[in-house]
Amino acid sequence: MKSSLRDEVTAWIALDPDEDDRRTLQELLDANDEDELGRRFVAPLTFGTAGLRGPEMAGPAGMNRATVRRATQGVVAWLAEIGVDSRAGVVVGRDARHGSERFNDEVVEVLLGAGATVFEMPAALPTPFVPYCVKALGAAAGVMITASHNPPQDNGYKLYARDGAQIIPPDDEIVERHAREAGPATLADRSASGHFLVAAELLEEYRSHFLERFRVEGGSDLRITYTPLHGVGGETMTGLFADAGYSHVTPVASQFAPDGAFPTLPFPNPEEPGALDLAIATAEETASTLIIANDPDADRLGAAVKGADGWRVLRGDEIGWLLASSLLEEIKRSKEVVATTVVSSTMLEKMADAAGVRCAVTLTGFKWIARAAGEDILGFGYEEALGYAVDARVADKDGLSGALALTHLAHELSLTGHTVLDRLDELESRFGVHATAQFALRADGPTGMDEVRRVVAQLLIDRPTLLGTLTVSQVVDLEEGWRGLGPSEGVLMGLGSWGRVVVRPSGTEAKVKAYVEVTPKVDGSLSDQRARAGELVAGVVESLVALLRL
């Protein structure tokens, strides 16, 4: 074994607070297991999408108490470096994943030991409450222990800045630098004077605000099936539905209680094929016409609708169009801004232009969407990965308020005998068919992320000229910026007037992600146009899969 690796492992063990993790690493050292230690040490977790995310395991490449402790020491040092007083408070929350409570305790004790004020969530609660409370309290920062929709073996650490939005460069780099340099931590328990539980009244203010915006006066006959996918959204969301006037909401019983093992799902992500199968079965039994789903930390929103041909799971872009169609008039009156990302559909730009509303296009991720309005107010923002912000009080995606907004639209349409599918027909008849698709290819092993970056970079060397039957009109290195956006990993390929493709490395996993949009220039009925667009998209996807072999 290389002496440098042995020294690194020994130094880590000396500061690791977890007895089981220390024992695991020492046994690997004693066995001279260089391969396994390399997996745990060669590629440490780094701040990707505003935080850390990875498998629970001992060593810097995993989520564990030592990683969380160092990250929190990094947060304290970051606040000091940028001149933000941690005594203004750090809001701390957690989901119900395995390990989340232990990691939450570690965050609280490190913060208190450093003299910070802590506002701790009273239980495992949805992620959107943390950014909401950061803004409402005027806190210095927020930390949420969650891996969102990742597989059950993963956990994560999400960090919010004082504006309630996820951190962006160079803040993530500052936190990471201080975390790498962290030594022994000073700890304090919850008896310290700076510890407070987030007041029930503050969480009630969140509920009251969104109920005031989206309550259905007189109640609704809409029949809804709801699933939190074994996450923390269940009690909160069903309570909101009841108070908003929906008396026919049926939860998916087997997925309602929080369970970090996610026993009924291969992946706890509403985007995954089959994730809503149990919800559809429940909806059939209860004559529901709308399915609402949250991911395990309830910051994402999925939906399915009963149509003439059966159940249709809505794409993330389609939910974005629907929400925009119901919000744009109010946003125009308030002179607010809408925003979406470079990998999301371009229809929002057309809808906003027709409504006389400014639309900002950002880099991928809600850390950029939340700040897209600049000095103005963001009235609506969305990304195709089921993330929606329908109100500026939460500077992040919020699957709870998004669900209330979508069900309110469905209710209003039902009063005239229409559905959200009818609204989608209206939108595509007016603004054109926008067919979208996305896929991800995973690279395994400790060098997986390097392999992902290699195949993305190869697109700039061997530039494709044809994807499916569509000519590639331009190839743009997003690292060099594009249309005023800052540098970002990824490649954009224009398809002339027919659409575009974006390929980029994932910010949280060793995956290459591809996003396709085709806007067909063909005549015929709406169904004919959609069919042709689907054929074109399938051809583009087939070509991309062949190009992006890992």
C-alpha cells in the first residue's frame, strides 16, 4: 500500500468520531486492502449541487459523521470569512433517511460548539421549510440533511446562504477548503444558550400563506391520489390538501409513512419509470383523476392525469407549462420575473413573451433559478427535473406549494369540464409542440466521474454532424459561456430551428445526462405533430446513447 494513502487513512481515523467507522477503516488498513481504501479516499465527496451527496460509508468519499462534522466546521469558517455573523442563526433540518438524525445531531453540536445560534427543526420535515425559515428569520445560513431522491444507501448535506437560496461559487469552494483543513471540533449540546427549536408558529405561517394563495373556496370535488414515496411530505401535504378544500384525497397507504429503506421502490424518484405504479393502482380503486407525488424530501413535484386513453405521467416540462399558465397573469400584474434553465423546454420563454413578462434562462440548478430575477422578484421558476418555485417566500424548489398550485389549476379547469390535458393541448396549439426527453448513463467505480467528463469532452473533439435525422447546426462548449451565462460543464448542440440537445455531467452522481427538445416544423393535427416529434426525439436519443458510451 502506498505510504501516502496509509498516512491519509491514519490521519482520518484519528479525527473520526464514530467508533464503528474507525474500526472499519482500521480493519481495512490491517488487511492492507488498498483497493477498498482507495474507493473510500481517492475521490472525496465534493460540494456539487450546493452540498454533499453520496453513499453512507466510512472515509471522505462517503457520508458519515466525520464528513458531516468537517463540512459543518467548513460552514462556520465560511461564514466568518465572508463576514456573516453565525449568531444570526443557522437553520438545521433533516429528512427521514437512515443516518439523517445522527448527521443532524452532528451539525447542531458543531455549530453550538462554535458559538453559532441554531434554529433546529422539531422533527424530520420537508426540505422547503429550511429555505423558508432562513428567509423568514433573517438567518445566516441553512443546512438540510437529505439526499433528496437518491437511492436508499445515500445521504447528503445541502447548504443555503443567507438569502435562502442554495450556495453558489465561490461559497462552495470556500466551505470545501475549510472542511479539508478542519481539525478537532469543539462540540456543545442542546443545553447551550444558542439552541432553539423552530417555532410551530413559524411553520404555521408557511401553511397560512400558501393556503391563502391556493385555497379552493367552497371545497372541491376533485378526486386526488397522493404519495410521498416513503418520505417526509405525507402528513404536511395531506394536511395542506385538507385545509385547502380537498376532501377526496387518498394517500398511497404503503408509501405514506417515512421509511429510509424505500421498500416499494427501486429508486425513490417520481421521474423514474414505475415510481407511480402503486399510486396509479390506488387511483383506479378510488376513481381519482389526478395523482400528486412528492420525492422523499418533498422539494419535487410529480403528477399523473387520467385521460381518455388511461393514465399519463406528466413530464417535468409539462408541469412547468401548466403552472406558468395559471400564474403568468398575476406575475404580470406584480411585474415579477419567471425563470427556467438551459436544459428545460423553451416554451416558457414563448409563454412569458406573449404575456409581457421577463423570462430569465439560467444554468442548471435551482441555485441559479432562485437568483435569476436579480433586483426584481421571482414569481415563478422551474427546472425540468420536477423542481418548481411558485412563490418568492421559498428561494428553492418546493413540492408542497407546487402541489397546491397544480391542484388549484386542476380544480378550476374541472369546473368547466376540462382537465390539465386540455390545457396542455391549448398551450401546444398556441406555442407549438415541444417534445422533450432526457436520459442518464451511469459510470461506476472511483474514476466514474472522470469517465463521465471524458465522454462529454469528446463531443467537442469529434463533433457530431447528425443526431437521428436532424442536422447539428452548432456545437457549443458551455465552459466558455453561452448567451450571457457563466461557464458550466457541458455541451449544447443546436439542431437548427428543430430544437437543441444539452449533454452535461451530473452535479451529484457519476452520470452523464442528456436533454433533448424537438419543436417539429410539420403540418397536421396536434396528434400528428406530437407523433412526428416523438419519432424525431427517439432518433436523437438513439444517436446520443451510441455517442456517450461509458
